[in-house]
Amino acid sequence: MRVDPKRTRERMVREQLEGRGVSDPAVLSAMREIPRHIFVEEALAAKAYLDCPLPIGEGQTISQPYVVALMTEVLQVRPGMRVLEIGTGSGYQATVLARMGADVYTVERIKSLFFAARQRFLDMRLFSVRCKLDDGTLGWPDEAPFDRIMVTAGGPNLPEPLLEQLGDPGRLVIPVGVSRGNQNLLLVEKQDGEVRKTDLGGVSFVDLVGAHGW
Ligand code: SAH
């Protein structure tokens, strides 16, 4: 790409993230370091730091940088936590979580995206990311419980298996909506057996498909 990716990334962090109130230093430094342009096709590399989602093939998208930062910040990820991600896509979000020191378990249902993301994790020697080709609405029962769960596709409601696999205390974020492509970001907190849900506002994600999805 013709633009200097490091300077472009610094500008993305300053204008799109800090400018909108993202302040977790671990989120900001992970997103300042990770070369987002390697997660999209070469033809789109120059657009990788723009303030929008981008296509990654199979009708799916890599989320807008701000949305990645916002979802990661509300999860309050700390080093050593076990984090489950549903919807590996390009692998960018999983890489952000891994750079923050989490042990990442990520599930993708589309074969070509799964293989491409797995290759990126290998190329980056990111061994703290484990990936699986499966219906993520069923979670990853063998590895549960998880300290944090992030769903990066929008479903009609919160899949029951994910709530079951969330540890206590635990935090989960998921876009939920009655119509496709139009959701509200839901933060779910589990503490002392109680579950509290907070609406964080409107978002637009690709569909969460599967047994507990659309
Ligand atoms: N987090 C990704 C973006 C995800 S786009 C990134 O950083 O690039 C949403 C992804 O969720 C798509 O790849 C889609 O195939 C996947 N998806 C949708 N329903 C799913 C399901 N039930 N299980 C696993 N992945 C699913």
C-alpha cells in the first residue's frame, strides 16, 4: 500500500477511537500495533484504516475499527483471561484479543474464512488463538467456562449455550435484533448467579446463522 501503515494506524486510533471516547490503553495499543491491512484482500489494503467495515468475501465483513474497539473495551479483557469469540471472519478481532494477553477461542462456520484466518494466526505465530470450524451458537462446550464471550455477528436473541458457558463473574457482548442487519449491542454481565443486561445502542452486523441464530 502507498500510505505508511504505521502512521495511518496512529491516525485511526487518535481520530476514530480516542476521538470517540475509547480509553482502555490495552485496546488502543493493540490496535495501534496490529497491521489491519493484512486482514483484507490486497486490493482493499489501502482502505483498511477507513472508518467503515470492509468486505472479506462470502458476503461477510471485517467490522469498523471503532466497533471492534468499543466491543473489546466493554468486555474489560485482562491478560490470562479465556475469551470465546463467535465469528472469526478475517481473524482481526481475535488478534486484538490475543495481543491484549487473552487466551482466545474463536469459532467460524464458513470454511474458506476459517482456513484463511487460521493461516494468518500461524503466519503471525499467534499460538494463543485456537480456532474451530463449527456453529458458534453452540459455543465451545469442551473449553467452557469462559471469562469473556464476544459475538461478532447479529442474531435474533442471546443463544442459551453461550450464557451457560459464560463464567461467573463474566461479561459477554452480542448484537441482538428483531430484524436482520439492524441490532442493538447487548452487554451481559454475570455475577453471583445474577444476570444483568445493558443496551449499548444501535449497530449493524452480518447475520449470526445457526441452531440458535437466524
Ligand atoms: N470478527 C470478525 C468479523 C466477523 S463478520 C473479524 O474480526 O473479521 C461475522 C462472522 O461471523 C462471519 O465470518 C460469519 O461467517 C460468522 N458467523 C455467522 N454465524 C456464525 C455461527 N453460527 N458460528 C460461527 N460463525 C458465524
